[in-house]
Amino acid sequence: MDETYKNAGRKGKKGVRKPRRRGRKGCGRGTYAADRPPIFTLRSRSSGTVVYRAHRRATKNVARLVIRRHVKPGSAVFTDSYEIYDWLDRSRLYSHEAVNHSVGEYVRGCVHTNGAEGANQRLKEFLLARRGVAKSSLDGYCAAGTFWVNRCVWSPKEAFLDIVQQIFVPKDQPKTR
């Protein structure tokens, strides 16, 4: 699991707009108010499935909500040492390991966030083609990005058949791929 921050403003909204600020938009962690909302990235190591979720802020409560909604109890969760993940150390639902990027530790055995960081880049590539994103619509774009990233690992035929089955097969019938 990892988090990233995406520049997203008021694209498509009417009203007075501040002048465009060029150059580096600022480094570090962003906030919704500063037009850099956090996006949480969860990537399964067993299946390769990726989930993106945008939120207004990156806090322990938000991280807890995202993890409990998308990670099965009993799973191992690998994160960086950001303090919003500290509650996982005391959790009985998940086993937690973290790498400390601030001291130059990026991999320790099988503990790393490289897969999630790579998935962050794939989301940013997906959003780049949209030429800017309104922060009010960012979670919808994350849902579309989740769909796109997870289908890109399939052959075009498998992706097409999955889309057709999601549209036409009733929910009570098993899907085949």
C-alpha cells in the first residue's frame, strides 16, 4: 500500500480563477485545499489487482477505512513508515511491515512498496491523457483508472470478454474468462 498526491484543481468549474502557477507545484504531501489530494493505492501481490481511492486528506482514520474496505483480515500489509499506518502495528486483523524511505531503506527481504509505487505511475499516466482533472471528480477518475489498470494486464480478447460479461451476464450467474 502506498499513497500519492495528484495535482487537481477546479477544472471545468465556472468562476474566478487564480493565475496559473508554473514550475514545481510543491513537493511533499498535499491536501485537498492545496489542490493536491491524496490517492491511496492498494496492490495485491498474489493477483496483481490494483485499487485506487482518492480522499480529502491522508489521516489514520482514512487509511483505516481504505484498508478495512479493500484488504481481507489476516493479510500482510506492506507500507512505508508514514505515521498514518502506525495503527497497523497494534492491529490484530493484519500483519504489518514497513520500510523507512527516509533512511534509504526501500527493500527489506520481501517488504517493499515498489509494486504500489509503480501502480501510482500507471494511474498518473492514465490521468495525463485526460489533460487535467477536477478534484471534485478525482475519485471517479480513480475508479476508471482502477478498471483500466486491472484490464491492461489481460490480452485484448480477455478484457473485451470481461467487459461484455460485466454488462450482460446476470449477477447470480458465474462469470468465465
